Amino acid sequence: MNSNLAALLAVALPESDVTGLVRLMNLPPVLAITTPGTVNRAELAQAMNMALFAGLLERVPTGRAYTDDLAHTQTRVQFDHGALRTVRWAESGALPPGEAAFTRILKPLGFVLNGTYPLDRIKMTGRSYMHVDAPDEIAQYFVSELHPERFSSEFQQAVTNVIGKSVDPLTPQAVASLAELERDHSLPLATALDLLPVLVRCFERQHTVPRLTDYEVLRAESAEMAWIATEGNAFNHATDRVDDVFAVADAQRELGRPIKDSVEISKSGRVRQTAFRADPVRRVFVGADGARIERDVPGSFYEFISRDAVMDEATGRAKLDLGFDAGNATGIFKMTAAA
């Protein structure tokens, strides 16, 4: 076990969770070499990925049941990517609008833009970010931005009402630490230990309890924005890279788990995805009279992906296709559509 990774996980998760997580997830071979007391960007990126994956399992009972099955068979998860949703809107309070709230974190950690995907049917844009030090092994991020200007004026006002007073969890010290990390590609262990919990908090809801009337306005035009209203910037889903997504889907369907009816296949045929339907969560809203109202809404979900190799024209060698597909993404996003 990488000593720096162990120390980082210890400040982000309970000890019992760390033990189970290390047994569950594949660790990138690049982490086999470490410098005690100095955390490189790959180690910090992996620690953040693992902490966020663990957080998703806490919110997604179906995903937890699946990974519990894997633990019993000593099968490991290859974490492929985590997805989050943002809103590109000037009225975002103290939070930078859209994906800028996260590229300021991802880039210092060693992630670079790997693709842009217009999601026109749902009036969003998706972008993927892969890690330069271990693109096949360190999970990517699929960050989507919703464009409120493409919706009605009533919808736009509801967006402002919901996210207009968002707070920014990234502290001045964290900003300074990220700048040092971007410059040096590493941080002293003590600095990294202080930084990681702040980074994990960025993947939460940064706005206050939404009004139910605003939520209903948003839901009428965009299931994705309605989801953001209750869940914020939490992982919308985490994805397990498997050899045969069709076989996994059939096995989960036989167990009675709420797997998607079909598998999404990219235009190239090399990327195939399916997912469990989002587990419901109970969230609080503010009613018209100011009273707090609870409702069950779609939460996050667990996804599966299979990737084929593609020929790298520059090197003449086969490499894993780490791309995404706009059609696939749009189909997968339907897993959180509110009933």
C-alpha cells in the first residue's frame, strides 16, 4: 500500500471504509513508487477519486449491493470515471459558473481536457478530463454544464433563485496549495492532508434548500437542472469499467436490480454503457408558506462501461478508447429523470 495514499485516505474516510475500499478498487501501477513525505499529483488525484467513490456508495444502495457482491468474490472495481453536473450561469453566488468551479481543481491535479460533447437534446455540454500520468488507470471526470439561457425566462429566474447564493468551499489556503501543486506537481504531505478534505467538500451542494415552487418549474423543463437543485455538484454517477457490459447487465437484471433496459452503444461501437436507475433520496424543500417539506427525488446512480482498444496513429500501437459519446451520455442521464 502506498504510504502517502494511505495517509490521505485516513483524513478523508473512516478507517474501516479505507480498508474495504483498498480491497475493492484497483490501484494504478504508477502509485507503486512513492516518496515518503511528498505527495505527487497522481497520489492526490487517486485519493480524491477514491473518497468521492466511497461517498457515492453511501448514497446509492444499489451500487453498494453490487460492490458488496464483488467483495465476496474478490473481484475489483476499475473506476472508469465520475460524472458531475454544473450550471453555466452568471448568477451563481460565490461559486465560479459552470465547469470552472472544477477545472480549477482538476488541472492542478494533472487532469487535461480529453473531449467535448454537445448534449443538445438536454441543452447541456459535456467535457471529459483524463489524468496525464495514468490515463487508463486513474478515473476520468465527465463534467457537464447546463445552459439556462436556452430555456424559458421563468426557468432562468428559478435557476437564479436556487443557485444565486451559492457558497465557495475552496478556501484561500486551498487555492494557494493548488497553485503550488500545479507548479511543482507535488505537495508536502502535511499540505496535501489539509487540502484533500477541502477538495472533497467541493463535490457537494453549495446552495441552500430550494423552494418547492422553483424545483417544480425546473423539473417541468429540465430533469437535469431539477437534479442539480437537490443534489448540487455531487457525483451524479460513478462508473465501473467491466469486460462485458451486456453480461453484467443480464446478471444484475436476474438479481432483480433496477438496471437500464438497454445498453447505450457509441457511434464507433467501441464504448458501451448501461446503469442502474437512480436510487431515490429524501430531500427537504421550502414550501410556499415557508414550512419545510420533504419529498423523494432521484439521487445518484452506479454505471457500467466497456471500452475497446483503438489504434493510435501517432505510435502505431493499440490503446484503450477513453472517449465518450454524446448519444450515450444523453441516454445515461435519463437515469435521474424524476417520475
